[in-house]
Amino acid sequence: GQNIDQPTEMTATEGAIVQINCTYQTSGFNGLFWYQQHAGEAPTFLSYNVLDGLEEKGRFSSFLSRSKGYSYLLLKELQMKDSASYLCAAMDSNYQLIWGAGTKLIIKP
Amino acid sequence: GAVVSQHPSWVICKSGTSVKIECRSLDFQATTMFWYRQFPKQSLMLMATSNEGSKATYEQGVEKDKFLINHASLTLSTLTVTSAHPEDSSFYICSARDSGTELEQFFGPGTRLTVL
């Protein structure tokens, strides 16, 4: 079956770095997405990886290893506004997104 | 960037009534749109995939006669919750896939439905 696993909740300190891991199993693979979702709002796109390696975009970076079925989202210089849920989603061979349950990130001062 | 709108943003209705939610892609054509439901503190749950000009594909456990989906044009899909009940109260979010890229989904801002 198809499955996405990511931690339920993580806590980090303002100014620090946090890494949110995601493992996936899908029928075929057309890329891995990360979305940010603040409470009561719709998800917003953060990153897309389809090739192995690290993609850096400002304070956020995303890594993919296709052979391991593994990705992580790295957030640097954490700010209070980064408190949100982070959703990992893998696209299968039918271009359907398989969603993880999301990781709630709590930032403490 | 690609923009998706939803209307209304929030709605309160009485039990037994029907509610229609619109999802529009404003600056791109979307052959495929997706309807999600999200209960508090839970992740997105895909309800159905809406394809322009054809019948929607519903996920297991989603009643197609209760959640009517119409995707009549490349920029508009509607979800009608028929005979709504309090347990249908949720955050409904649509997303649209750009016909040109077939990859990223762009999300609407969501519609919060409260059924009294």
C-alpha cells in the first residue's frame, strides 16, 4: 500500500534549526512536496524535490533520497511565525498526492 | 503565481439544508481539481478528484450522493453538501492542478462550514 510517515509533533527554540523527516512508500514516484499550514488556513507550497539531493530556498531546505524513500525539511533561524503544521506529500505514478498526517512544529522563545 | 479562490470563506447553515462551495482557478486552467476535508487537528483528507467534463472520482467512504461535485469548466468546480448535518461541519479545501504542468497543486483558502 501507499504510506507516508512523519512525526506528529516537534518542538524547537527560536533561532535554532529543526529537521522534519518524512518517509514514503508509493506506487511509482513523481516527486515529493512539502507544504506549510497555519491553523485555520489552507496549505501553502514550500518545496518540490524529484531528484536526489538538497534544494535550498532561503531559510528552508528540502532533501530527497529516492533509494531510501526519505525526505526531510530543514528550517534554519527559526522564527515564531514558523509555528505551523508541515505536510509531506508524495506524488505517485498517477500524479496523485499521497499525504502525510502532518508535523506540528511548536517554536518556543 | 497561480491563484485559486474559494467562495464562501465561511458558512453557517441549518441541519437539512444544502450548501454549495465554489472553487475557481483565477489565472490558469485546471483540468483536475481536488476536494479535501480537514477536521480540527487532523490532516487533509482527500474526498474526491474532479475532472473537467467528466464524473468525479470519490475516495472510499465518501458518499457521492451527499457530496455533489460539478466541474463544468476548466476554471470552476463546485462542491454541494446536500442535507447537511452537524457532523459535516469541517474545513473544506479545494486545490487545482495546472493543466500545463501536471505537478503542483495550488490550494484555495478553504471554506469553514458549520452546520447547526
